[in-house]
Amino acid sequence: MPLIVIAEDEFLIAQVLAIMLEDAGYEVASASHGKTALALVREKRPSLVITDFMMPLMTGLELAQAMRADGELAHIPIILVSGAQGSIGRAHPDVFDAVLDKPYSEKKLIQTVSRLLP
């Protein structure tokens, strides 16, 4: 079962996202900000990361840039899910494999995840 790390500082959004992914057959680990997510990614080596943009301590962009700079993590697909900063994510196609604007449909999220996982 592929592991997906979620980086989301809003608890309810993280919980709903985790439930959607678990119902679709994925294992999920969550972090409340980018720094914790980066540590989790380094420890668990997930198949994919889903991150919010605006988070305390480390933004989703900073998380993605740190992953791309690390040769052992650079290959992991990253999806940005954001309410207002989707355009920033789209301006960094070298960092994000996909950008979904909040609110996004469960179907669109699962399709995007399926497309990015081997």
C-alpha cells in the first residue's frame, strides 16, 4: 500500500484528506507543518507528498524545494493543494508535480494521486 505524507496545518482539512486517501486504499501520515513533514519524508520515504502552501515554520514551497535539493527525496512526487497560492505553485513546475486549488473534488484529488504514483 503506497504511503502518502500530508503536510497541512488545518487539522480538519488534514483529517478529511487522510480519510479520502485511506478510503482509496492509501496509507497516510500527517504533519502539521513543513518542518515536521520534511522529517517524516526523510524517515518514511513515502510514495507521494501532498502539501498546503501556507503553514507555520516552513511553507509548502520551502518543503518542496528542500525535497528537490535532496538527492534521496528529489524523485518523490509533490502535489500542492492551496486556496490562494495555486498560481505560485504553477510558477514552480520544477518543484510541484501537480497543483490543485481548494476546494477540490475528491475525484480530482484521487485521479491526480493515481496519475503520479507508479
